[in-house]
Amino acid sequence: MTLIDEPTTVPVGGPALPQVRRVVTELPGPRSAAILARKADAVSAGVSHTIPVAAVAAGGGVVVDADGNSLIDLGSGIAVTSVGNAHPKVAAAVAAQAAQFTHTCFMISPYESYIEVAEALNRLTPGDFAKKSALFNSGAEAVENAIKIARKHTGRQAVVALDHGYHGRTNLTMALTAKSMPYKSGFGPFAPEVYRVPGSYPLRDGLTGPEAAARAITLIEKQVGADNLAAIIIEPIQGEGGFIVPADGFLNEVVDWCRANGVVFIADEVQTGFARTGHMFASEIFGIEPDLITTAKGIAAGLPLAGVTGRAEIMDAAHAGGLGGTYGGNPIACAAALAAIDAFENEGLVQRATEIGSILLGRLAVMQASDPRIGDVRGHGAMIAAEFVDPATGAPDAALTAKVAKAAIAEGVIVLTCGTFGNVIRFLPPLSIGDELLNEGLDVVAAALAAA
């Protein structure tokens, strides 16, 4: 156990919690253990958890548990609390809206905040063309609706997704998702007319971007047929699949092919959106303008909200009543989103993500230079990953990855694993984390790797 008790301030947003790593009990401590025992009794076993603590507070770059342990947060609730947990502007906006009204259903009696969120999404997403948006509750729901819209617009049914892609846990999005365990195993049959092709994975395929695109396009043309294809859905940087950054030119070639063949190109920016990559949206990194973009996670700083934004003529393809949902664009979530968007635009968080990325890439590159078990370091902004391999063969090393993550967590640093092969540690700190705390978290990860 480690005890560190010299507080620093929260740099951007969040409650005034001491910005320290403090481990005063084994994890879980007795209070967390009691709460987790209640979870085991009351909550479905299918709802698992990664970190063995019960959270009671969070802000800046820390999560505090029921036993007083303060953990460095390098996960942001899977890229959700990008502006910082309990950001003051968000908390105030939520409280004010809750005092006004909590729900009317936008499909019954509309309200201005929904419209304001749609206007912000239309303005912020890439593309200098007329856009419209629709709001939903989760990333998976946004993806489902983007597919519905693309099918209605094109009159076609087939959809293509990529190897290593992740798009959600509903029936259609499980079909789009590549990885079987834990997301798909035993839950089929899945939605039909979903096809999968290889994308671009520079560490493992050795192809240039145009070569990888040509491979994918050939398979699509021969196995699906352009005339049958409604949409291709791609995460510009694949998230759950391993933070895979495609080789230059891959996305551009695919987008050009879509344009030439009347296929809707959907960018799933659920994890990459809202300053996470050092750009408001990752599509900007690659110079692409998607026809439709799905968003969620960071959009509302922890409240359930998602969106589909895209070309107005495509978004308007659905008939009246064809899109919506009881809670989609809930007024409290919209209030949170407007406050979060204000923070992204006016508190330097895009630049802050770039600064965080420089620290992460620099520190991990040093580790990689002296440890061949780190096969790759990649990513953009505050979305960085290290892929662990067998140095002799280059094969994925999931056991090492799990061991490093478990050791870091035990020392009070929240890290998350990912990757189709389970051999990637991803770093997704809140953009409110301070440099000192970030570097300390990386010190712990480095020590865990050295000891593994």
C-alpha cells in the first residue's frame, strides 16, 4: 500500500477534492467490500465491474471510495467525464433544470435545450454543409438510429463494419461489434445484413492506408455489392478494439468510395468525440467529413445522452415518428450537455487533451524503448494505448496486460484494458487531471510493468 497525502488543487472543474493518490486500505476496503457484497446479491451477475471499490466522490483526476482511498483516474468512466467529474457548470445546470422540469418528452411538447444541443452538434461536427441532429440515450441507440436513417435514405439494407470494431450491446450493435466475449457470446441470433471486413491495423497488417482500403473495398464489392450497401460504419480510432489508429489514407479512400457509390459513411465518434483526441472530433485528424456522426459518452459529462448528426437530406429521410424515444434528449441531460460543450469550447480542453497526449506518448515511449514487451504505443490526445506482446513472437500478451493493470489498480491507479486480444492498456484521463497526478499514475504503471 502507498500513502500520499500532500494535496494539490483541481485544475479544471470538479469538486474541491484533494488531488492525491491515497491508498489507506487494501482494495476493496471493508466499506467497499460490504457494498460490493450487496451488489452481488442484488445486481445481475452479467453486470460486472473492473475496479474493486465503491465510489462516493470524484473530481479533477481522482475517484474517492467509501473507505477514503483516493485513486488516480486514468479511465474517465470510459471517456465520459472528459470535462471532469461533477464539473461546477454541469452540476449547476443540472440542478437548475431539475428545479424547472425533469421531463415532458420532446415528442410531446418540445423544449429549447434539445434544440440548442442539436444546433451545437450541427455547428461543431465536421463538414461545411447543412446538418440536422436527433438525440437519444446511449451510444448504441445512436448507432442503431444512424443505421435506420441510412437504410431509409438509400433504400438498401446491407451494412459493413470493421474487424476489431465496437458499436454497442443491443441486438443490431452486437452484430456490428466484432469481439465475441464478453459482448456477444450466447446472445444471438443477431440482426441480419451486417458484414465485416478488415480495416487498417498498422502493427499487425503492415499495410499502407490505401492498401488496407483497397483490401476492404474489394471484399465489399465482391461479397456484398455496392448496390446493396446502405452504410459503412467506422470508428475513426477504434476504441474497445484496442485504440487502433488507421494508417494515413485509409479513411479517406473509404470515404471517397462511399461517395462514388451512394453509400452513407457513418463515423462512430462515441468514444473519440468531444476533445478526447485533441480535436473536437477524431474525424478532423484524418480530414474526413462523415455523412453521419454518432456521439455519446463525453457529450453530457456523465448524464445519458447521445446524438446522430449529419447531412440534412439524409437525416430528413426518416418519416415523422420514425425517430425518437421516451427519454431521448431528456431536458436534464441536455442542460448538462450545453454546460459541457461550453467547457470544451471555453476552458481550453481541446488544447489540454493535446498536452495530456504529449505526456502520455512521451512517458510510454520511454518505457517502450527499454521494454520490448510494449509492442506499440499509439493514439491521439488523451486517448492513448500501449499494446503488450511476447517480445520473441509479437503475439498478443493478454496475461501480462491483466497483471500490469491489476497491480496498478491495487496501488490506487484506475487503468482499463481493451483490445480484441485483451492485450492493450488504454489511457483516458479526464481533461481536468493535473500533470503531477498524471505523471504519478504513469509512475505506478511503469513500476507495475517492471515488477510483472
